[in-house]
Amino acid sequence: MNAAPPAMYSGCSRPDSARTAPALKWAALHGAANAVAALAGVAPGCETEVLDFAAMMRGAAPSRRELAERGIEDVAAVIEPALLALLGAEARGIDPGGAACTLWREFAAARAAILAMSPSACA
């Protein structure tokens, strides 16, 4: 068993891996989204504030951080299998461009909603 029992961390800060997990998921999500953008034939863009989740959420209320983290997991749950389907279609000689464009637009809207959770968006 790799997970430490909850009592082990009571009264102390969470381990570093627990704090960086959302940042790693955010980066992985953008990696998948960049592949979707390539299939769609659009430029994904690369704003630093978009890619640095930890900095983006620094100072956010825990409830907002939790909502953003949940949003990341929800978007990943959609984009990962959809990307696999797009790649499968492309491997069979089917042009995935139209579906990839639609998925890209959905990702961009979801990312905007997650970014709206950051303290800088509320300023």
C-alpha cells in the first residue's frame, strides 16, 4: 500500500506530492489538449499563467482551489478518451479535424472556467 493513513499527516502540512499533483494534472491536461489542437489544425497558445497552475492558484481560497482541481479532473476525464478516439480515427484514415475542432473549443471553454477560479480573475 503506497498511501499513508490520514492520521499520519494530521497536524502537519501535506506532503509535497499532494500539493503538486494538481499542477502535474494541469500540465498533463495541456499536453493532451495540445495534441487535440494539432489534430484540429489550430495553435494551442502558451500563456505562462495558464500553464503554471500552482502560481495561478496561489492565494486562492481552499474552496476555489478545490473547485478548480475538480474541474481539471472533469476535463481530463473527457479529453483523454476523446483524444484516443480521435487518434484511432486518424489511424484508420478518417480525418478527425472537425471533431478535434469541437473538442478544442470545449477544452478552451472549460479552461477559461477553471482559470476564472484564480484570485487574479477575481481582481
